[in-house]
Amino acid sequence: MDDSTVNYQKSNISDNNFEQCIKCTICTVYCPVTPVNPDFPGPKQAGPDGERYRLKKPFFYDEALKYCLNCKRCEVVCPSNVKIGDIIQSARIKYSKKSPGLRDRMLANTDFMGNMATLVAPVVNATLGLKPVKKIMDATLGIDAHRTFPSYASEKFTTWFKKEARLNQSRYPRQVAYFHGCYVNYNYPQLGKDLVTVMNAVGYGIKLLEDEKCCGVAKISNRLIDEAKRDGKINLEQIRRAVLEENLTVIGTSSTCTFTIRDEYPHLLDLDNADVRDEVMLATRFLYNLIDSGKAKLVFRDDYKKRVAYHTPCHMEKLGWTIYSTSLLKMIPGLDYVPLESNCCGIAGTYGFKKENYNYSQDIGRPLFNQILGEHVDLVATDCETCKWQIEMSTGMPVANPISIIADALDIEATRRANSVNLK
Amino acid sequence: MKYDIVIIGGGLSGLVSGILLTKAGRKVAIVSSGHSALHFSSGSFGLFGQRDGNFVERPLEAIAKLPASHPYRKVGIDAITDYVKRVKPLFAEAGINTHGSEERNHYRLTPIGAFKPAWLTIDDYATVGKPDNLPWGKVAIINFNGYLDFYPSFIAKGLEEAGLSCSLKSFTLPELETLRKSSTEMRAANIARVIVGDVIGDVAREVNRLAGDADTVLMPAVIGLFDDEPVKLLREKVDRPLYFVSTQPMSVGGMRSQIRLRRYFKKLGGTYLLGDSVTNGVAEGDRMMKIFTVNLGDMELSADYFILASGSFFSYGIMANPVSIYEPIFGLDIKAPTTRSEWYHKDIFKDHAYMKYGVTTDDEFRVMKDGRTLDNMYAVGAVLGGCNSMKEESGAGVALMTSMKVVDNILAR
């Protein structure tokens, strides 16, 4: 046999490695949905097994694939590197005949909804919290009444940034670009402010992308693919400008936004990001790298004392970057670090908001909630905003992004001195 | 990121190496690309069970007579005699309770009703001292309705040939009926997740009812995914001896072993990177300096020592294409002929040569590249080759003994 045989073998494997499945069912063992929802065929059946049939005839597409959370935990545990989650999501995009309704469009358009809601935030927040409104949304839209809608901020992060922070940022010796995402902009600007605090303290000014759109994750999971693609293209243009023209790294504070831009763009939206992908990362990875390579130091307050558990969001597990966030947390001397078993919290973005998924969502998260409640911590840390909502709602425990925890524990002046930060 | 030791592979050998090194105060990271072959475990750990198709009664005596090419010979019989005593307590620390002795093999009941030699078996799996004298009397084999990875009639045939009488029963519970709605996912791990808490009492009640006049009950080993508490509770509530028989994969006992070892490693302070693959390494002279992974990208993992515990063909530690056999990460030297026809035997049940292929090492288990030894990189477990662990029933033993030896080698430096 010659080299052409070898090459033929290699070229005969799909990008998602579906031919490499040996039907071992490890994916099924670690799927968070399978144990709570028998209507979901499981990742092996929904993924590589079903794909064989779908390739023959789209007739074999099963609408039950909608129960997949797209958590990618099947991919993390697969010994054969089969992209099971991608196979399932691609099949939903390609074959599903059900078009997204009003509810799904509302949930998916985080950008539009956020822009509208922040204008009249106090009214929206009060209204969304009212029991009758929740009941109406439950009955008419199918947004589960148990859900507490994340509150909207009265001032967008970008508005604050322009007013309070932007002018100073270029005076820092080094610069980094920030993809803040919808959550920071519309719901929780404090996280963005905390990032500015931490990065400024180690001598980095923050630059925002000129025109940032939603990363698209909610649109992808609600199958608004054209819209997601349009937003993704704009984001990639902005990211390219930052990375290729201005030589900046683009950091994020949401594991899901970061994951979507890095991996879902090429895998599900067919947007090639190879030229910039390595320069898009989580803030915790960027910061850890600075410290690990001796380029920055963090000095923490003596009086910070908290017992903190870290929850690994599914997309963080898939990124494999938990180590950066947890290593940073462990650097805080007064922080008593509690590891948690890596379990899905059940919300999976907009999935858990849907009435038909609410009970599954809570059943999936229960082992995590019980573990958190059993550890008697002061605070739960996690890199994902929807995990934060879910854990806060389901355990009553406060949840914070590691960047916010670092900002809280940091001795800002001492850190600036340790990094010799002098503004230009 | 800097560690004292980075281990490539998170199966039995990688985890045991990691646990021992962490216990010795070293900073250890394990990189594991997906879950390991432990998920396919029989519930038993073999040291040395068969030689040329014959059952081995005293494994240590047989190991002492192995050829020099066998990895056991590099560990040395004195070291093995010492190490074997430490395994059961080490497993128990992690929460894996086993029975068995290295002095004399016992026999485990296989999923198709045969008996095979084993060294240590997870407590409560069905084993006997000798297969020609079964102590179980009348046996009731009780399955869950709709669970397809367990074949009671095969087991019954095996036991009946050995002179026992068997009755086959099955039952269901509302919780299990819910699972059955998905015909493809009535699987071991999903059943195990259901049989916890109050459901254990319901299972016991059904088992007691169905056992009739049986002296012993056998059930599929699909209980106790995260620990053996549900198993213990069920055995307390069942009114006669109850043993479990390993099933077709996934193996709940194997998964429990993997979960317990990984949790123990992490509890000791070890770092476990799941779902990440090592792409390449950078060596300077005869030392491996750092390795890179898919997820960590340009942020390397550097270490004083590296341990390759990446398994054999099944785990992609060794790979084959139509023209060559190779070690895919570092391109390490491999002991394998280049002629494809020499790799296998035309009779599938015969001893295939490829089963013995693995990376070349020196006497200390240090790997070689282009004929030169890498001074700080070791190989353990199945990636070593040198033996047909399937035919010998020695896979777990080789993983454990070579790991313990390499840990000692590193700690001695």
C-alpha cells in the first residue's frame, strides 16, 4: 500500500469525526438530559447513530433533538473525539421543520430586547417580577412562571464606559479589547466595570469593539441561523480589526460568548475565524497568563475572607479553561477554595426559560444545587451568566464571576504600585 | 504553567501514578482526552490470569518466569511482590472496595456465564475461589425488564453446566418504566442513577419476592455509580446472599472506579484536564521541556518529568495506518514490524502480534525517540506493549505495577 491509501483514509473522515464513533455510549453516561428526560434519544442516538440515517434520508430527523442542551459534555468525555454536540446542533439547523415562534424569537434576540428594556428598566424589571405578568407570559408565551427574569440595568455598560471610563483607557501602557456581551451591557454592567478595575490595576486599558453584536448563542439554539450569521460576521469584522490591525487580544467575561465566537462560529455557522481565533479568550486566561509569565502581579487585601465554590459551566468545561479561573481564585490568600463536581446547572441559556423544559432544567441541576447547599460557602464563582441566574434562583446563594471576586479582593493601589502603572 | 510532573492519559495507570505522586507532595497535572477504558471494566483487576490458554493459579510464580521482554520483568519480581500488597489499601482510600489476593487467583463470573481468573474484584461482584466447586446452591438470576446489556440465560447455562439449578426472573418499577420510554437508553448508568434512596427498598422488596426458594441471588452490576452505598444498602435489605455480575459496557463498577480515583486525585490537590489532547512536545537535547494541548493553546504545560499513560490502540496511545504503526503525539520509537501481514493472525482467536506493540523504553521505563532515551519522560500501562494483556488477563496489573515502579523511579531522583 502506498501513501495515497493513507491519505485517502484521512480524507475520508468528516470534520465532526462522525465516522470515528465506536458506539461505546460513554457520551450517554455523562449526558445531563438523558437521565431526566426519556423523550430525548440520548447523544449517541441523536448524534452519530442518527446521522447515518439522516444522511440517507432527512425523513429520519427527530424533533426530539430539541431537548439537547448543546452543553457539549458528550464531546468532552468522548474517547474518540467525535463532535457529538456539533452533529446534533447541525442536524437541528439542517433538518428541523419547526420555525421558531414569538417566544423563541424574544428569548433569542438578547440584543434587541436588552436595548429596548434598558430604556425603561425600572418599569420592565418591576413588571417582569409581577406574578400576574409571569402567569401571562407562562400561558401566552410559554416562558415558565417559576423563572425570575434577569433584571435590566438602567444604564447600559457601553453608556457608562463612554461617560466614565473611555477617556482614561488609552493612557494605560498596554491595551486589550473587551467583548462584553449582552449580559454585561444590559443586565449586569458591574461585571464590565470590575473588569476595567482589574485590568487597569495591572496596567491594561480597555478598548471596546466599535460595533459589538450579540455573540449569537441564543439565536443558534433557537435556530435563527441567518440572524446569528449576520451578527457573527459583524463581530468577526470588529474582532479582525482589533486583532489584525491594532494587534490587540480580545477578552470576554462570559464563557459562553467566548466559546461561541471561537468554536460555534466555524462549526455551526460556517464562519471561518482561523485567523483570529487564538486571540479571542476569556479574561481569566489572559490575566492568568500575564501572572504566570511574570508580566503582572496581583496584590490582595488582607481583610478579604470568603469561602468560595467554583462551578464549571458546560462551555467552560468544553473550552478546558476552568484551570485559569480556579488558579486565579486560589491566588487570593483569604479565599477558602471549594471545588465542585463538574455538573450542568440545567439552564443552558434560554432552554430553561421555556415552559416545556423547566422541570427538566431543575432536575438536571439538582445534584449541583445539593452540592452547593452542602458546602456552606459564602459565594459561588462561575464564568457564565445564565449559570449565575440558575444557581441564584435554585439555591438562594449569591453567584459572582471570578473577575468580580478578584476586583473585590484586590488591593487596587498596591496592585498598581506592584505593576508600576503610570498613566501617560 | 509549571508542574513537577505532567501525566498524559487519565485512565488507571495515569490516575494511580498521579495519586501516588501527589501523595508524595508533588504538583501533578493529568491531561485526559475523553474517558478511559476503565469504563469497560469487568469489575475485576487482573495481575496474571492465563498463560498459553491455561489458567494461572499463583500469579507471582508465573510472573517470575516471564520472558525479559515483558513489562513485568522490567518492574522486577521483588518490586512487584512489594507493590501488589499496596494496591488494595490504595483502592480503599479512594473508595473502591475490593477482595482477592495476589497469592492465589480467584474466579469472576463473566457476563456470558464463564469463570475467569482475577486478582482483585470489586466487593459484591460474583466470584468464587474455584470454578469447579460453586458455593451458591440454587440461584435466582434477577434482571430489570428491558435491560438488554445482560444475558441471564447465558449465565444460567454456564452455572447449570457447573451443576447448579437456576431460575430466571425479571421485574420493573415505575422509575425504570420511565427510563424504558427511550428504548436506546435503558442502559447501566441510567439504571444506576435511578436506583438510589427509597427506590433501593423497592428493588429489595421485588428481589425478595422473586427469589423464591433460591439460596443465592445474582443481578446485573448496574447499581452504585458514584459510590457503593446503594449496593451496601440493597444487600442489607435482600434476605439472602446477593452478588452482582458484570454487564456489557458501560460498566458501572468500572465507572465508579474511574470516578472514585479521579475524585481522590483531585482531593489530594491534583489537576485533571478532561477532554483535552496533547498535540506535541518540545524537547531540548534528551529532556522533554514542555507539551502543548488543544485547549490550552499557546500556553504550554512544562514539567520536570512527564509520564505517558496514553493507552494502546483502543485509546489512541498507539495508532496504525495501512503502512505503519506509530505513537501519535511525540513520534516515539515503537517496537513493531513494518510489514502489515506480520501484525495480525488470520485466525481472530489466536494471539495477534499487534497486541504486544508499544513504545520502546529503557530499563527504567524511559521512552526513546530516534534511538535516544528521553531522560525525563516515562511510559506506563498499555502504551508499553510487550504483552498481550487480553490473553494474559494482566492489563490492570501491568498498569498498576509499571505506574508504581515509575513513581518510585521519579521519587528516587
